Amino acid sequence: MLAPAVAGQGCEIWGIEFVSQGRHSRLRIYIDREAGVTVEDCENVSRHVSDVLDIADVITSAYTLEVSSPGMDRVLFKPEQYGRSTGETVDVRLHQAFEGQKHFVGVLAAFEDGEAYLHVDGAEYVFPVENVQRARIVPQFD
């Protein structure tokens, strides 16, 4: 429902988070575009998305709408984002422990058939995306 409004502003939806905080909630929409996201992009998308949400009236409680860039330490929301992030260092947190661990940091070597291949200290781990609670890019400053 929101994708056309975002695309109309020359951006794509990178991810969406809805956090309920008692009587007030937060809807955060991360947008991206090849040339990078500007403050003006966030403002324009926010106005258009706000109009769509007001008309659709799908969120019945009070909420704050936030539109931002995914940033350098972007969260990977969708399987195709894993494929676009191969070669990056990622911080992965799992739903269920693998070899006694739920937290891994390593290089995303590949993404195939719904599985992320992570190189950590000379070892390779393979995680189905369904078991990934959160994966985030770890910026590297050389």
C-alpha cells in the first residue's frame, strides 16, 4: 500500500518497523535510492505516506511516523537485501541458537536459496533467513 507513494518520490522501501509503546506507537519507514537519501527525500516521502495512511486508516492507535535512510549500519529486512550485501561485514542475531550461539559477526560471503553464508574467523556458517532475528551491516572504516 505504501510502496507506490514511496516510488512516486523516486525511492524504495528498504524496511518498515512498527513499535508499540503503550498508548503511543512508532511507525518507522526506511527508504533508499541509488543516489542516496536526502532530508528532502524523507520529508517528501513522509508527507505522501502520511496522506496514504490517513486515507486507509489502518493504524487505529496514536503513532508517530518516522521516515529515514537505513544508514550505513542498515538492517537487512528482505532476502534480496542479503544478496545485495555480499562481501559486507554483518552482525547476525538468531532466533534459535546454532552451535550454542545466537550472535555472530562475520563477512556475508553469499546468499543462496534463502540461506546466508557467513565467514567468521576462518569458519563458514550457513543460516536460513527464517532463523535470523536481525542482521545488520557493520560499517568498515579503512
